[in-house]
Amino acid sequence: MQLPAQYRQLIECFDALPGIGPRAAARMAQHVLEHDSGERLQQAILTARKTLQHCCCCRTYSDLSICPLCTDDERSVLHLLVVSGVEDQFRWEEAGYRGGYFVLHGLLSPVAGIGPRQLHLPDLKQRVETLVSAAESSSAENLLVQVVLESSVEADATGQFIEDMLAGFACRVQLLTPGQLAVDLQHARSFSAADHVPAGADK
């Protein structure tokens, strides 16, 4: 049976999404055609593509040129977290991280044609240079840049490239797995909670 070209194209579009195989793509295509959610999905995609942009500082998605996180004066300017995707940023916000971010939106992959410019690593270098200059002018401690990526060949190559790229700056660079950062944040919360225990409370 020859399926209509429009239907096959819809399946191909869903199949091209990360983590979606041909069978799931076919089910998704049928669902959006048979239910009102298809119209809502179409409108949501059009609205998102029209109104969202990359924050000029951290490159997360925002409806403003600079996202609310980057304009929050309560956040530490001496701590920068480099993550591969927006979902990672959400995860660390929920875990209590309160520094700055840089979202790569991917990993280095020469086979897929993803190089430093596709990940906007020159922008990351400029961001670090600005933060380091601000820290030095205020006689503050050195900037800490933590690159937190899931373990893989691409992630290891990306982390090593960033570490080498920032080697000439007066900043500390740490390559961490998500599990290592989670432990660090847990320790930070424990110390913070201890600092707020009233004097004599343990007596």
C-alpha cells in the first residue's frame, strides 16, 4: 500500500527527532492527525520558533535577549557551569545551583559536522574573559568553571577542548560528571544548613 506523500513526510519529520524510531514516529503522526493535540502542537512549535531566542550571555532559550537568570544579581559571578543542554540547566537549578551557566546545545562531533563554532565555544571564551576581568578588578577569588557532561567519547573531547581553550585564563577549570556535581551541591547545602543552626541548638 502506498501511503500519501504528506503522511510519509510527517512520519519522516518525527523519525528525525532524537530518540524517536520509525514505529514511534508512525504512532505520533497518527495521533496528531486524529486528535486536537495536533493543532496545539503546531501552534506551540510556531510560537516557540517565533518568540524564543538564545540568551546572549548563557545561550539558554529565552523570550528576552538576556534571560532572567543572567540578570539576577543574587547569583554568583565567580562560578560558571557549562552544560550540554537546557534540560541539564533545569536539573541543576532544581538541585540548588546558583551561579552562571553556558549551554552548549550539543557536543563536539566531527563526524556530524559539529565543531567549536557550532557550539559557540568562542562565545564561551569571551564570556570567561569578561568574568575573569571583573573578578580581578574587584580583587575577588578566581572564577571557577565547571564543565559537567555525561560520560562519552564526545563529552570527553568537548570537556578537554574547553579546558585547553581556557588554559591561559586566571580561572580554575573542572571537568565533572553529573554525579560528581550532585555530590558537591549536596555538600554545599549541608554546610549552608549547618551555618544556619542557632547557637546552642545542639546542646
